Amino acid sequence: MKHQTTFLAVCCWAAILRTFVENECPPVYRTFVNFSVNYDMEYFLAKSEIQNIVVDEKKLYVASRNFLEAVNDDLLKEWELCTGPAGSSECTICQLCALGKDTVTEEDTDNRILALDTVMSVLYSCGSSMYGVCFSHELSTDNSLPTSSCLNQKPSKGSESCPDCVASALGTKATLVEDGQSLFFYVANSVNSTLTRNYPRESISVHRPLSSGGGFEENSPGLTVLPRFVDSYPIQYVYSFISGDFVYFLSVQREKPDDKTSPFQTRLGRLSSTERDMARSRMFLEVVSGLDKQTCSSSAFFSSTNDRRSRDGSLVPLLPKEYISINSFQPELLEEVKDVLISAEKLKVNEDQVIGKGHFGIVYHGFYTDPNGKEIHCAVKSLNRITDVEEAEQFLREGIIMKEFHHVNVLSLLGVCLPNEGLPLVVLPYMKHGDLRHFIRSEKRNPTVKDLIGFGLQVARGMEYLAQKKFVHRDLAARNCIWNLIQPCWDPWAPPGGTAAAAAAEAFLAPLLPHPEVLPEMHQQAPGALLGALKKETVTGCQWPESGGVEAEGLAAKKGL
């Protein structure tokens, strides 16, 4: 042991002496550590270069050359629709158009307009081929391929008029604007002499699609480039959006129309979203280059992101959800409406199964457990217009009256649910046969004029009953008339050998909300005008009234026009 200790001491002293002699420490070699991390990013690969994207609550709609694709929130493709080339056998929807049938050579379709009507769950697409006609794609709730229609069913009228020719092959930007029951396309097109020779398109125009699917209404004159400048002064539109009461178009064009060497400028033009007379509503702003600080918008000039959310599905502000707690109500009111309220534990809402969407909210499939323990398939409607306690209390008081509705042509109310988080929910019986609008437009059914008159009579009886209860239907339209029992000869899914009741059609009126400031004369005049508008809608194949919608006719009746 003594010899080992001595040997170890000698080695240590030798190492120390070597350090002093060499005047340096032993080298320490660096070891490299790789801190890089490989992430497997989820992605979606489109067919070709993406040209337009529309964002919905849980889906992305991606448009590229000759294709339209739907992608879920996991970036997985749900369906694919071929939109071109026009004239090829691959494009089945191209054959739906009157203008598409005269295409001799195949022509690729570049997407120019992709817009979503969130209320009616309809996706609109317009391409560069077939003179810029548009298609409507009625989205389904089961993620299946949408039902497409060409908005150019009527024969073309020649080169002088084509209200259905919307998009431009040179470039198009568009914004959808809702006005009452009507939908308007605010369109900005890049044009030249070749484009305006056949089926001319204007630089700025407004188009209103007819709900019958037959195309667009004859639009009023728009704005366009003077003929002498149509080739020498190109205008390229790069963006379009709505803010407040105006629709804006951002464009790039030369400073002087008669000077091809003048510098380019960015210009911002706007149109009124309520006044569609171009001569009265146009106003242009210039964004001049060369400034130290260029500001295109400010809080005083544009509305907030929250104001635009209802019009642009891609803008989702990070705000807490609005909800009304049941503890906020007066105890006396809760005791009064206890027969109307449905506890959240007895109601199961399937938010992933949407029945439909409307101006007042979204309707979901649901199941309600009644006091006897029986589970009832129901329709649950969220009321996004009721956001404060006072409105909710007024609605609950009205719910007491609504629950007492007992009429063959009026759907009764099952109850109202106030969830722990969220807005009030209206619980109604589920009607599997759909609404009057889809019933009449279905190719499987062919109701006669006598049948249509009978439909209107049943709706009138329901309206009369509501008027006796001092209620006014504020949104009477074919889409809000729902079928309970329909004739077996029209419905292949109806059970055979139906009873006498199964041979009659029953419609219900919704929403059953009274107007908060209704006038006495409104009870007497408006229902008749609204019913007349509904009759016009059914007889014309469920096409919206040309005067601006049901609301406009009701207002005219209120004013005694």
C-alpha cells in the first residue's frame, strides 16, 4: 500500500512539473451539441398555385386552376370539384352553363372570385373561362360534394348584354354585401378592348344573384374606362373589402391616363354599400408613394375588426365568448318562466351537425330528454342577436306566450335553454322534411298551381293565428316554412299507407319573435304584404321579390305604400 501511494504522488508531481515547463494547460477539446429540432408540420398540397382562399368556421375552401377543394381544420381534403378546363369532359359543371356549351377549344379556368354566403351556406366561384360566368355551390352538412348550379341558365342575349358575365380573364376582385334578404356582388374588373368586344364587362359593377339560380338580375350601369383609354390605361385591382357602410377597391394604375411613361400610383376607391347608383356614390382616394410614412387606414377611417367579422369569415378577433348567466336574472322571473326553461343537463346539442344558418343564429341537431325520460330529436337554435340580460329577460317572457301556441300550422316551442356558457338556445321539434324553398325547387317534386295556393292558405292560417296572439312574423319567407307532413306521392321516404293527416302539408312560421317596437297598424298591414311576397316567391320558383326582399315589402305596407 505504501509503494502505491508513493507511485501516485510521483505521477502527480510529474504532471505539475510538466505544466510549469510547457507553460500551458492541457488542451480541452470542444464537443458540439446539435440543438436543431425537426418538426413535422401539417400541410395541404393544392393541385396547383393557390389563387383564392375562403375561411369558414371549420373549413378552408381553396381555389386553384381548374379545381376547387374543401379542407378541414386538420388540413385534410374533404372534397374536390373540377372547374375546368372549360370544354373538356372532365369539367362536368361547365356543361350546366348556356355559355359553356359553345366552347370549341379547351380553356383553363383560373379562379377570379371565391366568396361564401354564410347565411345560406352557399359558396360562389367565378372563373376566367366562359366569359366569366359564376357558379353557386350549395354546401352540405355531411361533408359530401356540394350541389352546383351555373348562374347562367337563360340563353345568352348576344354581345350587347350579359348580366351573368361577371369575372374578367385579366383579373377580378369582388366583395359580397348583404342587404336585407338580398345579396350583392361588388365587382372590380381589369378590362381591355378584346374583353369588352364580346359580352362586355365594366370596370366597377354591382350584380345581384337571383335565388332561383337563373343568373343575375339586370344590373344598373356601372363605371368603366373611356374607350380611348381602355388599352392604353390598364387598371389592376389588387384587393377589395367592406368596412362600415362602404366597399373599397385598391388598384394600381398610372398617374396620367394619356402618358404611358407616368409613374404608377396606388389608388383606393369606395362605393356605398347601401346606395348602388354609381353616379352618386363613387369617391376615390390616392395613396401617393415617396412619403416617409404611408398609412392606408386608421381607427377613425375604418371600422373595427369585430364589426367586419360578420362579413369576412377570415377575420376572427381573439375576444371572449359572450354569455348570459342564469344567475343574472331576477328570481321572480325565473319562477315565472320555470315551465319554459330547459336545463342544460337535459339538452344535448350536436354543434358539429348544422341544420341551417340564418340571420338570427345557427340551427343544430340536438336531443332533449323530457320529464318522462323520453329522448326527443329536436332542432336547437342559437340566438346570436340576444346578448344582454334585458333582452334575454324580455325573450323569456315572450317564451311563456310562445309555448302556449297550439295550431296545426304553427310549430310549438319545446322550451328555452340558458347554458352555463353561451347565449340563449331555442328548442323546437325537429322536422326532417326540410323547408318549403327546397321542397318547391326539388326536381323530384312537381306541385301544381292548386298545390301552391294550398300552401299559401296554410301559411295564411298560421299568420292569422299569430296575429290573434299579437305576434308578427318578421322574416316570412319560403326558407322559413318547414314541412311536417307531406304527401307520400311527393316524398319517396314517407311511410307507405299514411293516414289522412299525411296527405296534407303543414308549415310553421319562424322565427316566432315579436317586433319590440311594433306599431298597431303593423299587425294589420304587414302580414298581408309579407304573405303576398311569399306567394310571389312560391309561384316564381322561390325567387326573391325584385323590390329588395320581404323586409322591403313589409316596410312598404307599414308606411301605407
